[in-house]
Amino acid sequence: MKSLVVASLGFLAALTAVSDASAQAMDYRRLPGKVLDVTPPSEHVRGGIGQMSVRPITCRAVPAAQTRRRIVDVAVQEWSYFGFPILDQTRLDDETAFEGPSSWRARFPSLPQEEVVRVADSVAGYWAATPQGAGMVARQNSAWNGPWGIEGRWADPWSAAFVSWVMCESGLGDTGQFQRAIAHWSYIDQAIRARDGNAPRAGFIAHDLGEKAVVPGDLLCSSRRPVYRSIADRRRQMGIGARAHCDIVVKVDEAANRIYAIGGNVRRSVTLKLLPAVRGQNGNLRAVNPQEGDLYGDDIRPMFAHLKLRAEAIEAGALDNSPTIKSLDCVLTFEERHPAYGLVPVSVPGRVC
């Protein structure tokens, strides 16, 4: 089993990527509302698999000073609901190049059917946060009712829907603040317009990697088709559809030169990525792009944009201080502890649960 060590103030927790079988044995639940007040995404849909429909969604109103913290806390809770999967991109042996579709399926297996059923209404709830959500859920119903039945993946990628739902639930509900959509390029373009002075109310502003300090609550975005290397590359094609992906930064580890970010539809799940980083000439950590071909063969996906939230920074270790991570010591016995937290009980002096 591959492991990594997450350092936090006053304690160490060993995170290990667990097998699908171990993950399925756990009963992952969201926190009670008195601990973290979040409307579960599943409440934004009705009906079962094959017959789901979207309920009208009202985004949460949150004071601007709380938005950054809430983005992290909401994203971390969804990561926990999907079983704490981890993708360590600091290890090339964990992301070796592949050849052909059979190898792709081996490295990105479908979810077990029981897990598909468990998380289906949550993914549908993410779609509900987008203007096109009703149509996307209808498309999925057709897929479920088709010859393939309940498969281990959705008919359409849902990573942008996940980010849109997190922003809706975290207080950026007005489209002038965040352009919720089924494709990442919509809100990337909005952040570029903000950079150019054309979107004064936008919650995020676009920067090149390393231009500004990365803080939990920011977004890091990569491109696939077309391939972009900078904000300037995308600016020349703004308004044109593009395949992109963005993850939510939840921790910045200056000592280890790592950035932790959570994304949706990463290996069919809500997954925590460990991203390698280097320090630029201005002293800021910059996420490092893999050498072309190292991680994805010919399918290059370089990071090209840092979308910085227009809000005061919070501590770099916001992941460790989230209610979800803290609750593991408060509500779980040692035997019940998620396997990702190792074999030694975590002791946090002075914690009151």
C-alpha cells in the first residue's frame, strides 16, 4: 500500500490509498448539520436511478469573509463521502504512461455497482447546481435505462458540476460571482475577464502558475484539448469550448513542496491530489507540470491557470483543520477509524470535541 504523511499542527496522520474493497466496507457519511451546515447535494434531486429529476436549487448566502474557509470545508467533506481516495502525482511510479484503451481501463477502473448506486444522487445533485443540470440528469437516466444499465461511470464528465456545486454551497451563488457550468472553461474565462477588468464582481481572478501565492480555496486548472501553457494562450480562444479541469486547493505544504487539491470525477470519484511544486523566483510555490508524456502518455494535460479567490487568505493547513478531519478523532474509535489514518491513534493535545 502506498502511503504519504500529512503534517498538521500538533499531530501526524498517515494517509494510505486504500483498496476498493476496504473503501466499500466503510460507511461514509457527511457530518451532522450542527458540526458543518451543508445541504447534501442529494437533496437537490428526486427519484431513483433511471428516474431522477432536478429540484430547483437556491445557493447558500455566506458572508464574504467566510467563503474561502467554507470552500475548503465543503470540498473536504465530499472527499470523505467518497471514501478518501488519493492520487499521488508526486510519484511517477503511481502514474506511469499507458498504451491503449485496455491499459486505460486497468488504471481507471469503473466503480463497483453498489458504490455507483450509493453516490448517484450526490453526483446528480452536483449537476443540479448548473444551468444545464436538468438536461444532464435526463441524459444519465437514458443511459441507466439503456442496454448497459448501471455502469461504473457517468455518461458525461461531472468535474465542473462538482466545482459549481461547491461554489454554490459556499456562497458564490450569483453567476456574476461564479459562472456555474458543466464545463470548466466557462468560469476560467470569467476569471480571465476579471483579470482584464471586465468582470468586477467575479469571485476569482486568473493568474499564471507561480504569479501569486497559492492559498487553500483557490483553484488550479489544467487543459487537455486544446493544450494551454498560460493565461495568454486561453485568452486568444475565450468563448470557444475547451476540455479543461480544475481542482480546489485545500492545503499548501511549504516544507515538502506539495500542494493538495480536491477534484471531482477524478478516477470516477471526488479525489485528493498531491501535486509536486517548486518555488519560483518570487518565492511563491508553483505547481509543477509533469514532463510531457510522463503521466499521461500522449494525452498531455498541463496546468496553466491559477484562479485566485478574491478573499483573505486562511492557514496553509486548512485541510487538517477542517471539521471532517477533526471529527475522525472525535466520533470514531480506533477500530472504526478509516484505514487511511493508519495503525496508530492520532493524539491532538487540547482538542475538545
